[in-house]
Amino acid sequence: MYLQGNLQAVFDALYHMGVIDPVLEMDWGKALDQIADYEDEFFQVLSIANSYQDDPQELMSSLKKFDKKTLSYLAMEVAREYADYHSRETLH
């Protein structure tokens, strides 16, 4: 499953929830080595993010059900998708 749609809406929700700043300070390599331990939660949070992008309040309310680690993985996925998008834009 992939993160699709309005990345800005997901980023904004995570930012307002205070997830983004701590993720920027993390060692992503170390964190991503442990993502397999959160695979089920990660797919669940991706599904929520894809489902509620048009309703910021419902998105934040639904995301609050997940722990900080899972939300951190979502934030990393948002960053990865942004990077992929911008690299494709640069090539074209």
C-alpha cells in the first residue's frame, strides 16, 4: 500500500499533531531498520491517511489513535513521497 493523494493534508495534520519536528531530528536509518516491527500499524495508518485527506479534523482524530512511532513512520513516508514527486518533476 502506498500513500496517495494530498500529501500536504497529511503533512499538515502531522505537523499540527507535533509529529514532524521530532522526526526531523531522528536517525531515519536506525528507525527504518525497525519498520518491520510496525508493519501492520503502518499499513493501517496509511489507509487512514489515504481515506481522510479531505477532512482534516477527521484525519487528525483518526491519526491520534496511533502511537508516536507509527506516526513517525507515516511522516517519513510523506517525506519520501514528496522527494519522489520532486525528483520526477525535476527530470521532466
